[in-house]
Amino acid sequence: MKHLMWLLEWVLKAAIFFTLFAFALNNQQDTVLHFFFGTQWRAPMVLVVLTAFTAGVAVGVLGMVPRWWTHRRAARKARTADTASSAATAVHAPNPPAALPPYGL
């Protein structure tokens, strides 16, 4: 079963790769982007699409960074409060449960 899933995963990856590769081969003609003040950029269409996709991913990640920091700070605060409370109960409990290692940090 594990081998079948591995094979299916690689077939899916290959299909996506060849689809994108065919898209790149079909869009090699030059295109012109006109910016402000009469400036322009002439490049292959696939490069323009790739640049737009990369810029969109970068803007999306930068938009999520403040929320990631907030969640990370809250997780750190909760972990410190949890270890402080478990340390306080460890004095009274004969065998405290083993602490799990931090996840994702």
C-alpha cells in the first residue's frame, strides 16, 4: 500500500511538471508590459507569468507574517505558563508526566 501511494505521488508530480513544461513551451513569444512614464519591459510570456506568480506569493507571505508572529508569541507564552504550572505541581506529585518536545519551533 505504501509503495502504491509513493508511485501515485510521483505520477501526480510528473503530470504537474509536464503540464507546466508544456505551458512554458507554448508561451515563448515576447510580450511587452507598459509601466508608468513610458517605460516598458519586453520578455517571454512565461517569464512574465512566473514573475507575477512569484510577486503574488511574496505579497501573500508578507501579509501573513504579523499573524504568524502573533501565534508564535502566544504559543511560546502558553508553553511557558504550562511548564511553570507543571513545575509547581511537580513538587506535590510523586511522578509527573513526561513533557513533550516543542512542536514547530
